[in-house]
Amino acid sequence: MAISEDRSELERKIKELSVFNEVGKALTSTLDLSEVLRTVMEKISAFFKPDTWSLILVDEEFGDLYFEIAIGEGAETLKEVRLRPGEGIVGWVIEHGEPVIVPKVSEDPRFIKRLDDVTKIETRSVVCFPVKGRDKVLGAIELINFADDLNLNEDDLFRLMALADFAAIAIENARYVKRIHELTITDDCTKLYNNRHLHSILDAEVYRSTRYHYEFSLIFIDLDYFKRVNDTHGHLAGSRLLLELGHSIKAHLRLIDYGFRYGGDEFVILLPQTPKRSAVNVARRLHKLLNTQTFLKEQGLNIAITASFGIASFPEDAQDKEALIRKADMAMYQVKETTRNNIAVAGLGVLPQTL
């Protein structure tokens, strides 16, 4: 009998080592967050067999909680659910960074029934472990209605904590990679894309437009007399104005459009699948925005700024990205050399003032 028990325990340990080996290999062989988390998910399901289990993460921007992964009964309905910080058992676990085992949720005041109303299943018990990063709690792993009626031994708790740690490593690695990528393509001052990324996106857009026979347009923007801002208020104020302007530009573009800081006080807007006529309408909106907005209000400065706009379209005005940028730039300089604070279009010249 003892030999049989020893063999059973040995087999369990071998299985456990195999699980951690597979998760560890996934962590070291890929930076794909979904792939690593999928491996963690499979191992949790295999070991513990809950009715439903979820990985809940903290939204970095807004602070509320969302279901990154949900597996089991009613899981699909959880993908659109958001929880307030601290809400429910999982919210408490994330807020306090401590694991919780609740054999009967009906006796726990932290339990919220609204998730059962969404999933249409009855939650009887909860096991919830925090997913801890280096300096903060990233989220939690929650098991609903654990099959063994919560007869968790020390080995089970160790496995759950270890799998939560693996999930934390995967999440932090993915976020670091994403941040590094953002830094390589984003202008630090304005938070728009940078000049390097402009050329990369233009290559792709020229290819797509050539293959699928549609137009796209470029708007070149140069601020008028921006040097006066730096000379009068200092370079820190000038940088802050560029940041506010970057936010304004981004807020007035479609999701498929791109905003770039070309350099200094020059900006480029790339409008996919947009003919010249539509690009003129976009330029007019941005032109009007600049003429009705003031910047650095919080600093008590209320600085007004205008800009000169140049528009060119592919393939009407150019057959490659360098020529397209040049044509939009040349159109912008037509405005610079005449009225400023206006719009010029390649092949058409400076447009009549509409303000």
C-alpha cells in the first residue's frame, strides 16, 4: 500500500515538474503574451478543473478591472464586463495583494451577484490568487466552483502561486516589449508617431494603394512663427504647446489615420483611402481648429498659433513616398511664401481663405 502511495506521489510530482517545464519553455521561447497565457490557462484547467476560471487584469490607463481570459461556463459573457477597483472578491484580492479561499460565497460580504446574473451560473466557491509584478499587483487568477470542494493542500496552493507568478512574468515582459516598441516609433515630445515610423507606414501604404488601386493623401503642416513662442516664453513652454497640439491633432483624426511629428514644428498627417477632395476637408477642419484654439491655458498664457498646410495625394501627385512628401512640402511652402495660415494643394495652388 505504501509503495502504491509513493508511486502515486512520484507520478504527481513528475506531472507537476512537466507543467512548470512547459510553462517555463513558453516563457523563454516567445514574447507572445497570448501564447504564454494560453499555456498557463491549459495547466490550470488540467490541474484544478474548475467550472470557470479567469485571469482578471488591471487596466493600466483607467484602473478598472477586465477579464483578459475567461474559460468555462458563461465565460464568453465576461469579456465585456468591467469591475470597479476593489469590487468583488477579485477586486479585494487585487487591492490587498493577498490570496483568498471562499468555500461559501453566500457567507462572504465581498461577493457580488451581478457576475452570476451575467454568466447565468451559480457561484458556490471561489479561489483567487493575486498576480504580482515587480512593484504592483497586475491582476488576479480566479477559480469558480473548484471541483474538489476546495480541499486544497499545500502543493495545490504552491502550484496556483507559481502559475500566477508565471502569468505575472509574461504580462510584464509583454508590456516592456510593447513600451520599447512604442518608444522606437513615438515622438517623445508630442506623443505622435515619429519621422522614422512615417517612412515605414508610407512604404506599406504605397504598396497597398498600388495593389488595391485606391488613393491616399498626405497633409504637411508647418506652424507659423513658432520661434516667437520659444523666444518669448521659453523652450519648455514651446515643448508643452507642441504636446497639446499633438493631442489636438490626434483627437480630430479617424482611427485609421496617422499623425506624425516630422521634425521641429512640422507635422504630417497620413490619410489612408482618402482622395484629395476629402483631404482638403480634413485640412480645413484642422485649420479651423488652430484658429479657434489657444494653448497653455493652465499656465495662464493662452497662446494662439496658426499653421500653413500643404496637401498631396498618391498616385495623382507622386509615384513614390519621397516624391509625395516633397509635393506636400512644396504645397505648404506656397502658403509660407504668400499668406501663411492657409492651405495649398499640389497642382491647384493656394486655396481661397474660408475663415
